[in-house]
Amino acid sequence: MPLPDLRQTEAEKRALWLKEQKRIAGLFHRVFDTDDGQQILDWFGKECMENEQTFVPEHDDLTHFNEGKRSLILRIRAVLKAKIE
């Protein structure tokens, strides 16, 4: 993505941002809207503790690490679910 032009209006910046979001969402769908992509998502879900407790008593560092992993799969799912218009 090119560097922003400082002379752009907020509306122009928003339009460029939206165009980029649509492009990225399209890439996500092209990859994950397949049988193989679904299998990868399922694997990510397990590896990233999507539906598991991430808290590790007395180990803040592990809890933060687990939450970081979990946030990745949640972000991927959010991009796939979002309707960008």
C-alpha cells in the first residue's frame, strides 16, 4: 500500500482504507472458503485455544501468550464474518 498523501481529505483516506479492507477480506475468503481452508481454520482454532480457557494461574506470561494466540484466530474469524460495503 502506498504512503498516504498528506493532502488527502479524511473522506479520501477512509475510501482508501475501505478499499484495502475489501482487498484483504477477499484474500481471506479466497484462502479460507475452501475445504482445505476450513481444515486450516479448525486446526488454528485448536492450536490457538479459540474455545478454551487461556488463563494460567500464577503465570501471567503464559496467560498473555495464550491470549495473543487466541486473538489471532478471533481476528481471522471476524474478517471472514464481516460484511464490508
